[in-house]
Amino acid sequence: MLPGFRFELKIISLGLVLVLLAGWFTDQLALCLLVFLLAYFTWHLRSAWLYVGWVRKNMKTIPAELRGIWKDLALILRKQRKKQKKSIKRMRQAVKRTSQLTHAIDQGIIVLQHDRKLSWWNSAASQQLGLQDSDRGHLLTSLIREPEFARYLEQKKIKGRLELPSRINPEKWLMFTASHFGDDDIVLVISDITPLKNTERLRKEFVGNVSHELRTPITVLRGYLETMSDSMIGDNPMMQKACKQMSEQVMRMQTLADDLIVLSRLESQPGKIKKKKIELLPLMESIIDEAKIVSNNKHEFSLQCPPDLIMNAQESDIHSAIGNLVINAVHHNPQGASIEIVACEENDKLIIKVKDDGVGISAEALPRLTERFYRTDSSRSSKIGGSGLGLAIVKHVVNRYEGSLEIHSKPKQGAEFVCIFPIK
């Protein structure tokens, strides 16, 4: 029991004894009890007044006049206040350390309120976006006036990331990654990806230049080989074999160079699409005609495409993508395999499928099929002569139109490649 309660019990007990004695002597028990209660109440009222005054004076020294339960309350409150001060101090230290940490990192961090107004940012974000104290409480989209950025933040569940040139220095590129937290607030992380962009640009330029430079020597080699095979080899079996192998390798280099040029064009012009309305049926028929030549009539082809199906796209892009899928089906499936192209509209999407009933693809290989130069069977692919860039080209074309590529396959059960394009 607290000391104050014991003191109160002693006072009440002593007072009741005195009331009983005084009432017995004076025969006025009720009056004596009333006097005691008034005195006790007056004492508590004075203690309450002293207690409130002590609280108002920041609870420094407990008044000596405070006794009983009021002193217990004062001691408890002072103890809790000390704990609170220590807790606040620790919290401030944690906030200070977190603030120092966020200001020390190279990545920009911005906190947006539920209404997308600026709430807080670190030093890196201030440097990257040129933010000032006066910008607090303003919409971030009023500072970054990019429609893509506004659409990115308006997503109910923000997905992916966004790359934009800096509003301060257009030569710099920033990557934005956002996540929801709390009451629909947003934390935005900004990374400077200029070095990566420069490296990627140099790689693209190198690939484009090399692929174009390869064309001239390859053309010269092809010319000399054709001349040799026509006039110089004669009936020499060894020379015939050597010339045939050289021709195959030159053709393989030609295919690689052509695919590199196509890939370089798709990468260097991601947003520059010369769209026009194209009829898909004639395009698919021309792709099948080309595939039949490559197949040498060893595969069966079928086409399902409505005659009035129209796509708003650049014809060379769709020809490259679907052509690569069909040629891949020819190269990687045995004689007699069936290859089917299906084009249709479903749920505001244009879908083009290339299916076969051939050898299929293992589950381990599926995630890597669209990687550059990836081969499911290097020895077999070497004999086929593919560049290993076909599916990478398909993926780039599909992404260029904000679509998606789905691949379904099991070993010995054929494969299905589905290109899904949004209809806009």
C-alpha cells in the first residue's frame, strides 16, 4: 500500500475516534461528524490547489505541505515525467540519427502526403530535383510536369519504376521507385542512373556500329565463295565440303549481323514508332511463305486470322517479331511438325499466337529464353545457325508497344508463344 493511503487511513481513523469522543461528551455526534468532514474536505481542497500549482510550475520541487494521497500522486507523476523525458530524448536521438542517415545517402528520398503534396525530402532529393523549403506543401506533379510521372503516382498500387531526364540537367537521368505506406502516403526513392544510361548508350552504339561494319566483309566473303563454288572447286569433294561449311558460317554471320541491326534499331528508337493501319492477314501470309522456303516444305503451316483484322503499328516491327517466332519454330522442330499462327481480338487486346506440336522447352530454360544469345541446346543451335537474338527481338517489339509476351511449353508437348498488344 502506498504511504499516502496509509496516512489517509490514519487521519480518517483518528478523526472518527475524536468525533465519537466529542459526540459522547457533547451529545452532538452528527454535528461533530459534520465538522470533521468539512475540515477534511477543506484540507483536500487546499492540497488539490497546491497540486495544480505545482503542476503548472513544471513539477520541479514537491511542496512540503502536500501530504497523503496528493503527495503519492505528485511522486508518481514526477516519476512518469522523468520516464517520458528519457523516452522523448531517445526518440529525438533516433529521429536525428535517421535524418542524418537519410541525408547521407546518395539516393533521393521524398515523402508525399495522401494528396500527393510534398511533406519531407532529404538532401540528395533537393539536389536532384532542385527542391526548396518553399516547395513544402505543394504538389510534386507541379514541379515535375511529365504526364508519365503523374500516371505513375496515380496508380492505386504502384508497380515498377520510372526513368525520366532530370528537370535541372536534361543530360542526367533519374529513376523513380515509389511505394505506399501509412494512410495512403507515398515514399519516393530517386536514383541517379546517368552512368548506367551512358554505358547502355555506348553499348548500343558499339553493337550498331559493329553490326553495320560486319556487312561489308561478309558481302565480300559471300561473293568470293560463290565465285569459288561456281568456277574453281570442280569435282573436288574436299573443296566442296570446305566451301559449303564456309558458306554456312558466312550465312550465320550474316543472320547475326542482320539481327543485331534490328535489335539496335529497336533499342535506339524506343519511342519513335511510325504507326499506320496494317492488315494482319496479308502480313501473316507473307511470313508463312517465307517460313515455307526456310522449311523446304518439311513442316505443316496453318493460319487463323480474320480478313478484317487491323493493327495500328509499324509493319517492320510486327514482321520482325512474328517472323522470328515462326522461323524459330521451323528451326527447332523436326520434320512433319505442325506450326500454327492465330491472330484475334480478345478483351480490348490484340493477340497473336504461334503454336507448334514439336519438341517443347524445358521448365528450366523458359525464364531465360528472351536473353540475348541464350540457346537451349548449344550444339543443336550451332548446327541450326541461329543468332540467339530472335526472342530478344520479339520481347523488344512487344515492350515497345506496351504489350507482353507469354511462353507456354513442356518437353515433347510443343510450345506456344503469345504476343499480347493493347488496343489503343
